[in-house]
Amino acid sequence: MSTNASSATTGSWVATWAGPIARHPEPREPIGNQTVRLRVEASVGGRAVRVVLTNEYGTKVLYVGAASVTTVDEQGVEGEPKTLTFGGQKDIEIAVGAIALSDHVEVDVAPGQTLFVKLFLPRETVPESAVLLQGGLPETHPLYFAQPEWSRVDVSAEGDHTGSSGLPGAVPLTHMPFLSRVDVLAQPNVGAVAVLGTTYTDGLGVWPDYLSRRLNTEKGKESHAIINLSARGGSLSRGHAPSGREGVVTLFDREVLTLPGLTHVIVSEARQDIATSGTRSLNADGSVAEADADPTGASPVTAEILKAAYRQLIARGHANGVKVLAATMPPFRGVPAPGYYNEDKEATREELNRWILDSGEFDGVIDIDGIVRDPADTHQYREEFRSLNLFGPSPAGHAAIADSIDTAIFG
């Protein structure tokens, strides 16, 4: 195994997976003398891997005693764990607010392949920076999202298990702490496309996943990594207090423009800004929370404010040689959260969609609204694309969005 930069002489480093990092919500159960295993899917393949660990929202130094990466085949069988080092050292202290880029390790990765990243935390560590997952709600909750049968993140019984397969005493965690990004040494001319969406595009089985598989079906013939940075509570301009997630205009330079190989950005965020103002929150049992900001539902976010935020992303993307695409916002009438929809919010959505389609300010447009809306009632989804809670499209709707995209837009 080599960690020398000189061994990576051909190809290009490209992000193959990345997650939207936010402040880990309470409760934050400490992890000590245990191994965390994080499961990700590579969008494109390559012949070497490196990872980025994060302590961006940390209040104390993050100490990682050991780390490894392992490929997993289609039958779920793990390959040989490859030790990750940082400047040639097995362990690393990551300062408050900082990230750490590992040395690369030679490992053959196929497009769509599952990877396990394992981190040994010998000291008691409270997870403070994490990718927030959609789990945690009972199936009876109006905004419940179906979860996979397997866990995306687990913590072990005591000990360092980074050098072996399996994870003794594995217990699932609610969110994915510490891991920010995975890069691969890909074929030359493979680029990365970042998708900046909100809750309905977050998770698994959404249209960025379908698009990634469509573009990258065969190793050595990959086109673009699709990096889904859609976040629970993701917003364009104002941030989302319940999730602790800042707006894209705040995060764009450090989270998006730093992606290796980035060529395009798809912005699909503004619905959260429009809809959540005045929305009544729901408790875990589905009842309406008592404490809320503005029960009238009047939205303080105007179309002009959001256009200015879009234009900031266009300007900053172009300044870094990145093309900025926009996706229209699908309808949201019927979402079972009191105050989420009203006619003023709908008017703002429709005004922004017209501007996205007609302004000519973007490098390309994906008309999600035109694909999924009901032609007989444009304020709701087509029947075949409706999910149970109407928050986002059904799996068939996500697949239709991905299939409708002209891949020449990424040229």
C-alpha cells in the first residue's frame, strides 16, 4: 500500500460522495473506545480513495485514533480494510472548526459500489458535526420517510475494529458524524455535479441517485459524479433553525466550491425558504407543537430576496469556472403540516419558477415542476407521482425526473 502522491500520476481526483454537514442535534450520546462505521455509495469509480473528516461544528478537538476504508460487493461481502493515514500517521487531532484530508490509499472502486469508512475514537467523543438523516419518526407520522433495511451508520462494542471486517456489537446511530466527503482517483475528464436540494431530495432513492446510475453504469466510462448535498431542512438563503443547517448562500464557498472535479451545480433549494415560514411544527406523535413562530403563515421571504440569492450563486460559481443550473420547484399543496401551504406562498413559488424558466440567467434549467405537476391542477402532483405525505414525489416521480434530464446539459 502506498500513500505517496507520486503513485497517483494519471486520472483526476473527483468527489464520489459528500454529505451536507450540520450541527448534530440533541441528544448527543458520547462515543468512547469504540469504532464508528459509515456506509456510503460511490457515484463514480476510481483506483484510489481519500476521505475528508470534519470537526466544523465541534467545540473540542476531535481525536481519531485510526481509520480505514473497505469496499463491499453486491452480496454484502467486505473486502480487505485499507488503513487510512493523515500525513503518514495513523491518528490525527482535528482542530475546532477544521477538517482533515487523509492520504490516498490504492483501492479499486466501481461506480455505485458501497464503501465502509471506519473511525476508531479512543477517547470519549461527543458527535457535534454530522450529516442529518431522515430517520427517527414512527411510520404513523405524517412526514415519515421510508428507511432502508440496513443502517447507514453504526457504532461498535469497545475496541478498534478498523482493521477487520464486520463490526462487533453494532448499534445503529441516528445521524452520520465526522465524515464529510470521499474522493476517488477517477478516469481523466470525469467531473462532479453538486445537487443542492431540500428535504424531499435528501435521503436515498431520490432523483439524484437515479441520475447517478444513469450516467455511471460502467467502470471506466463514467461521466459525472452526482454529489447529493440536499439536506434535511436545506434552504437557499435563511437557514433552517430546527435542523441547525445554514443556507446555501452561507455554505456555498466552503461546502460546494471545494468539491474536487466540480463542473456544475444544480440549485433546487428555495421551496424550504418559502414554505416553512409560519409552518406549525409536528411532534413525533404527529400532533401539532404548541410553540411556533408565526401561525398566520405569512411569508417574509419574497421572490426578489430569493432571486438575489440565486444570483449570488451564479456569480460565485462562474467566478470559479462552475456552471450553475436551476431546477423549478414542485408543488407542495397538501403537505400535512399546518401552515406549510397558502396562496401567497404558492404565488411566490410560481413567480420564481417562471423566472427560472424564462430569465436566461442560468446555464441550464431542469423543469421538475413541469414533469411532476398535475396538468388538471397545477398546485398538486400528478396522481402517479404522489407520495403518501405529498412532501415530495413518489419513487416513480423521482425516476421520471432523472429520466427527463438531457445529459447534454452537463457538457
